[in-house]
Amino acid sequence: EDNATDIYNSLSQLKGSALKIAQMLSMDKNILPKAYTNKFSQSQYNAPPLSGPLIINTFVKSFGKTPDKIFDSFNLQSTNAASIGQVHEARLDGKNLAVKVQYPGVGASISSDLKMVKPFAFRILGMSEKELNIYIREVEERLLEETDYDLELKRSIKFSKACSKLKNIVFPKYYPQHSSGKIITMDWMEGLHLKEFLATNPSQKLKNKIGQALWDFYNFQQHELRAVHADPHPGNFLITPDEKLAVIDFGCIKELPDDFYRPFFGLIFPDLMKDKTATIKAFRQLEMIQPNDDKKQIEFYYKAYKEMITLFASPYISKTFDFSKPEFFEELYAYGEKIATMPEFKQPRGVKHFIYVNRTNFGLYTLLNELNATVRTDTYQPHF
């Protein structure tokens, strides 16, 4: 426990990418010992705040003026702190606004932060260096995108517009004229984070409604847009007073290229899994089975991955799925623990896209489990 606290405290001081890794790890509850998970789940909502002069300086650099010259009022005390920025409340023309200000130097420190995370990842996850480098390179690319607030603003507008037809989901309006490469201004959304919402003892019907909104939000993006909000972290959502799901952050988007989407999502259909040759072909395309594998290895990985994907695909197979079922998650975690100890899985397998796609889907499953939601899973299906 003390060890977990020490590591968490040093990562928190780094903010940025190191804290982001802590957030990702806290969501992958099956890969972390319990003491670490409990400590790191703090990072899902909290990070140490920035000082007033630094915030003012960011505004002056971005707009040539201080926040009080832009807004009718601006609270220098942040209301929420996240991994690469913090949120301030402001008012303009009678509207409440949320202004996200990026921590200075976050982009420049990503590579060095990730180097500092490496020994910690070795210690806790027992990954090989080669595997860790693939993981960290993909994380570094996404994190660099997240520090580009111009890109996030464009994506936020694009994705909120594309998803606006989904039921029971709302998005803030964004204000490009009061945004920059380091600042994003949007409507202030009232609502409760998941933990606070669950503390109000909501009805099962309401939990199912919010769960359905989450399922539709993620699967519409994966299967219709072929790009997905790859940060299913509880801090990115609010449940509004009128019982809708508000999505308040589009910093992390993962695009799904065709050469990944087709073989991966093709595997969740039971018909393909019955065809061993077609399944092995898909595993080869996804680099889960590799060119120099011998017959024995091919058979081993075919069986192991078939079991894994059959488990992962369970929610897709029926028209509805009850995410409160502990046996589903127990099987998932038990499988994760089983392969973690197998020497055959010590070296990296699978294309880099798995990192964020697995994170997205298992993160979604975890949120639905916390809601104990039963959802219709046939609303947005894979198609080719």
C-alpha cells in the first residue's frame, strides 16, 4: 500500500502523460494488484492544481489578454483537475462556461515522462522491454494528439455533431473564438460523475437508460464512424439533472483503419469462429499469430485467442446483455490473470491498435458493470 502511495504521489507531481498512464492502469483493474488499483483510481478525478499566475500567463500567450478581459467573470480556482489540464468556471453574456487550460510544458515533457514511467511499468506489469516500447509509442502518439487543443476542438465539434442523433446523450457547445492551442472554452454542463450518481441510489430503469446511452455512444462511433472516443474514463461523463449522459471531453480519439476493423470485428461473429482457417487468417492479419510460428504455436495461439475473443464478444452475441453479471467479469479477469503468467504471452503479439481498442471496450464494459446495467447490444453492429 505504501509503495502504491509513493508511486502515485510521484506520478501526480509529473501530471501529464505519467498521470494519464496511471489513469489507464487504474481502469485496467485486472492487470494491477489491488493496492495499486485503489490508489490509482484517485487519478480518475484528481490532480494537483495549477497556480493563478501560470493560468493568466497561458491566456496572455494565447490571446494577448488576461481572462478577466475576455470573460465577464473567471474563477482562478479550478473546479476540476485532469491529467493534462484543469477546468475553470467562467461567465460570458449570461452563460456559464467551462474553460479547460492546459498545464504548461505538457507536450514537451511527454517523452521524458514516459521514460520515467517505464521502470514502474516493468515493476508492476512484468512486460518485456519490446512489448513496453510498442505500448509506449502508441500511448505517446495519442497523448501528443491530446495536447493539441486545436485538434481536440475540431474533433469535439465534429464528433458531437455526428453523435447528436443518439438518444439520451448531450454535448456542450464549443466556442472556437475563445479557444486556442492551450485553452478550450465550452458550455458548463451540470451533472454528477458516475460515482456521485450511483450514490443517489438511482432506479434500475435509470441505470439501464444511462448504460444504453453509453453502449450506443461507443458502438455508433466504432461501427459507423470507424473512429472512437478512446477514453472511457468516468471523469469524461456527467449524468445531467434531466437524466441524460453528457460527454464532456473528446481529447483521445482512436481511428480504426480498415485492415484492423475488418479482421477484428469480423471475429465477434460466431460463424467465422467456427471456420478455423478463416479465424487463423484473421489472427495472422492482426499479428496475433506470427509468420515464424511453428504448427504447435499456431495451434496454441489459435485456441488461446479463440477463447479470449469468444469471451470478449459475449455481449454482442445476444440482443441484450446484463453487465451486472459477476461471472462474466470473473471469467474475463481470470483469463487475464491466466495469460499473464504464461511464458507464451511474455512477448508482444497483436497490432498496436489493440492497445486503445481494448482499453475502450473493456473500459465501456467496466462502466456498464458499475451501473449494473442491462442494455440492448444490437443497436449498432459491426458491418463491412
